[in-house]
Amino acid sequence: MDSNPNRRLLLKVIVLGDSGVGKTSLMNQYVYKKFSKQYKATIGADFVTKELQLDDKLVTLQIWDTAGQERFQSLGAAFYRGADCCVLVYDVNVLKSFETLNNWHDDFLKQADPIDPDAFPFILIGNKIDIDGGSSRVVSEKKAREWCNSKREMPYFETSAKENYNVDDAFLCVAKTALSTDHQHDISRSYFQGISETVSEVEQRGGCAC
């Protein structure tokens, strides 16, 4: 066990999914408790951080919001490298966003190239369950859970970024799952320097995919 009781851990989390499913909204709701109805697509990638106490550890979640545009996918390897957990997000009201989950899942493993792909932790979030009181929903919870079961019992959460429903619980699970992986990073100047160099490769612009 680390002899330094003040050790802070940095956990890198990647959020993936089709454009417009609410990735940025989920992150903004979790970190800032804010929701915006204005939609502005994320350009390249951006990240937010959130500190939390897990057991005896002070953990900083670094949550990366990535764009789905094809022209940025070549940068995937730089953003995905060193990730501790990957969050897949789809819109329960848009079938296509569910059908592309396999692509996002497989592309992440290809780009991130983790040491043990079969054991790498993923979490699935079905967002926007608040729309039309659920009447416009096209992907059932049963169907989503069946997909998760086919992926080594992947944890699944249904959320509403707008109503702040289940968002904290989902990201708490993300933090605990990321903490259980082997390659946590000590926060250091060199690590953040490496991040800034990566981010500078693309234009950053805040987005809100509500």
C-alpha cells in the first residue's frame, strides 16, 4: 500500500457515442449541475474534472468528451491511451445510436489497445429517458441489458441529463470501476503537460449535446 496518505489518483474516463446522444450534457450535469437546451457539437475533444472521495482515496475523475465526426477519429489513439474506463452513451429514443454501440466499443479497444482487452471496464448509459414521458422510447431496458450481458455483464444505467436522474449514480459506478483497474495515474505536472500537448492537436470548443 502506498505510504503517502495524501496520494491523489487521477482516473481517465472516455465518453463515447453518436453525436447528439447527450454526452456533454451528462458531463456538465455531473460536474457543474447545469443543463442547457442549446445544442453545439463538441469539436475534437474536451475534458472536465471532478474530485471525489472513494474509501480512503482522493480521486480526480478526468472525463473526456469526444466528437463523433470522422475527421477526428484518427486522433482517437491519442485521446484513448491510458484510459481507466470507457463510458458508452446512446439515446433510448434513437435506434441508430444503440445499433452503433458495437462500433464504438470495438473502435475504442482497437485505438486504446489495452493490455487485456477482454477485462477492460466499460459502462453503458441509456440517456434521455425523460423525453415525452418515455412514450417515444424505441430501445427497451430489456434489450439494452441483453446487450450488456453479451459484453461480460457490462453495468447499465438509464439517465436523464435534463432532469439529473441517475447521473450521479452512473458516474459513481464509473469512478469505482475505473479505480479497480491497474493503471491509475498519480497526478503530476508531467501527466497534465502530456494532456495539454494532446489537446493542442485539435481545436477545442465547448459543446452541449442536450
